[in-house]
Amino acid sequence: MSNDPDRSRPANPSVDTNKRQDNSLWLQMWRDDRTEDFHQTAVNPLLIQYWHSQKLKRSSRILVPLCGKSLDMLWLAEQGHTVVGIELSPIAVKAFFNENCLKAKKTRNGNFTCWQSGTIIIWCGDFFSLRKHQLGHIDSVFDRAALTALPETIRRQYITQLRALIEVETGIFLLTDEHIAQDSQQPATQIDSEIVTLYAEHFDITLTHTQRLDPAQGSSSEEGFYIENKAYQLSQRLEDTGLFT
Ligand SMILES: C[S@@+](CC[C@H](N)C(=O)[O-])C[C@H]1O[C@@H](n2cnc3c(N)ncnc32)[C@H](O)[C@@H]1O
């Protein structure tokens, strides 16, 4: 499932060094305006297709970790939800509000600057430093290119932090782009082994959608690989929370 932007990173520095390096890399990417590999110029079609199967109330609060300047946040707000994004780069946050002609109010909160326009709130700062009391109640998480943006060494910590920020009943709608070797025998209906490793301990995992992109469709996978888009619904198991003992 590896999808992080810099595969030339050293394989095994300590997690903290790796996080610092990764943050610098993302901040530089935004300064250089190199966002074409991940920023989508339209709302994600799988979000539109599958979001409502969660049957959330319109008033739900949705967490969008590592949100960039994603237009998906606008669509979620249009569904009546309050959207709570978290993004490291102030350039990305400013671009989101400016490009969508939204006037935002900025307030300082600890190491974060909190930008708000109507029902869209973006916390600008490091996801790993955010605390639950800052964020408030969260009903669902939308993760597109957040888990997969991080180096593999940090992904477990991402999930620990995500669980610390949400409620026991909060579900996650996760979209991934998996890079599959063309000679792989893996069936399209298979849950990615890294998703199992990372989430199965605490979550029930449902694969809701798989779409294999033909390399001829212009997908940007490396030679010898194709991309498979997958949508997962993750539900935390209540017995892990101590509610059923
Ligand atoms: C691959 S992009 C995806 C953005 C967005 N989810 C989308 O679909 O367009 C990953 C984003 O995560 C941000 N990011 C990376 N590490 C972060 C961190 N530790 N805290 C907050 N944001 C982070 C990057 O600046 C970048 O905008």
C-alpha cells in the first residue's frame, strides 16, 4: 500500500527523526507548490458514492486528518456536517480558504492556529501534537491520502493518535490507492495486508469498493505496477473499549 511521497527516505531512523523529516518534506512541498500528485481538482467520486452508507446525522462532526486543501471538505460541509480538518502547512490552509472564496477567522490555540469559516474548521499544526480536548466530539473520520501519505514507520503511531482523538463509536471511512505488481495473484476483493496489520486489532474492517485502474487510463503508477483504489469502512470494536467486559 506504500504511497508516501519520498521513498528515498532512510529505511529506519527513529520514529521522531522520521516525523521531523517528514514534516519538513511536506512543508517544502507546499512552499514549492508541488501538490499535483495528490491534490484532486474535483470532489472524490468514492466519497460521493459511499459516504451516505454510514447513515450519519447531517449535524455530525467529521474529522479530516492531514486535509491539505481538499475540496472533499466543501462537499462534506454541503451535506450539513461540521468539518474539522488538520493540516501542517499554513500555505495549504490559506489556499483552501482563499481558493474557495471563504473568509476565515483565525485564533491561536496552543501550538495550533485554528481557522474557521462557517462549519469548516481547520487546525493548522502537527496532527501528532493535537489533543482531544482541543478537537471536541467527532462522529466520523474521512481519511483520503492521510494514512498513506505518511512513511510506513509512522503509520502505527498515526492510528494510536487517531484513536486518542475520536470516540469509541466513531467510524473511519478510508480511501487508499494500492500499488499492485502486475503479476500479483492477489484477488481484488482482498483487504490489503498492511490495513489488516494496522487496524484489525481494534477495528472491524469492511472493504466496500475496489477498482483496478488500467495503466492505459493514465494512472501514474510505477512501471510493472497498477493502482487499485479501495474504500474501507472501519468500526471500532466495542469490546476493545472496555464497554463490554
Ligand atoms: C497526500 S496529502 C493529502 C491531502 C488531502 N487529504 C487530500 O486528499 O488532498 C497529505 C497532507 O498531509 C499533510 N501532513 C503531513 N504530515 C502532517 C502532520 N504531521 N500533521 C498535519 N498534516 C500533515 C501534508 O502537508 C499534506 O497536505
